Amino acid sequence: MTRTLSTLISSGVPILDALTITSRTAGNKVVERAHRKTPRASIAGGHTIADPLTESKVFPPMVCQMISVGETTGALDAMLGKIADFYDSEVDQTVNNMMALMEPMVILFLGVVIGGLVVAMYLPIFKLGSVIQWTLAGVALMAAVTIATLSRSARQLVAARNPLALHGVRLPRRNRRPWHPACS
């Protein structure tokens, strides 16, 4: 705002018109209202610009004092330029400080996001390994059960031929010859 007012005044635009143009281009409703409330009559009557701006309490005291000094010395446009330079450098410094403070937070945030993605990608793989282990254990168990069942079936088959074999009793083997009609 002060840079616009400085440019308009140094270009030869009357102060009242320069204040009206500056208030419209400020882009801030509070500053625009403060400029509109600035009594045009007091400025047109020869009073300073700094007095109504000080009374509005919208602008910092330093700005009002520098405008007052600029009006007193007759170098209002140069003083407004210095105010604009000061606040530009202050805004740049504040932005740099905020970026320096936000940098570690952004790095931490990105680390958490990337770590979460890595965990989300590898967790199913680890679970798959666990499932495979359980599957292999299940296959081994199934094989053991199958072998036990087969051996039990084999024992039952022996028991069907010799019921006492289950109790450890063995029947004597008979000398049997194969039965064949030609042998008889």
C-alpha cells in the first residue's frame, strides 16, 4: 500500500486522489475502511495525513510517525518508499523464518508417510511367510495323520486275518501249498 501511494505521489497525482486509488487497490477491507474514514476535509484543510491514520489505529505507530516526518520534510514519497522497503524485508524475513521452522516438520511428516507405505507394503509379505509356515506345518501334520491312519489301516488288515495279532499273539504258519486243480 505504501509503495503504491509513494509511486502515485512521486508521479504528481494529488494526495486526495492518491489516497482514494490506494484504498481501492489495497486488497484489505480493514485498510480500505481506514482510508475511507480518513477525513478528506481535514487533509483538504491542510492537516497532515498522519493524524487521521494514527487515530484509526489500523496502522503501526512507526508508519504514522514516518509519514509525519515525510510530510514535515517534504519527502513523503521517499519516506513511503522506505516504509515499503522495510516491510518488504520484514515479510521476507518472516517467511524465511517460517520456512526454516516448517522444514523439520515437513521432513518428519514425509518420513512418517514413507515409513507407513513401506510397512503397508511389507506387512502382507511377512504375513504371507507366516501363512506359508503354518501351511507347511499343516502339510506335515496332515502327512503324519495320513501315515498314522495308513499304519492303523494296515494293523486292522492284519487283525482281520489274525484277530489275536493286535495283542501280540502270532499264529503258527501252516505249510500250505497253493491250491490249484492241477496239483490235486
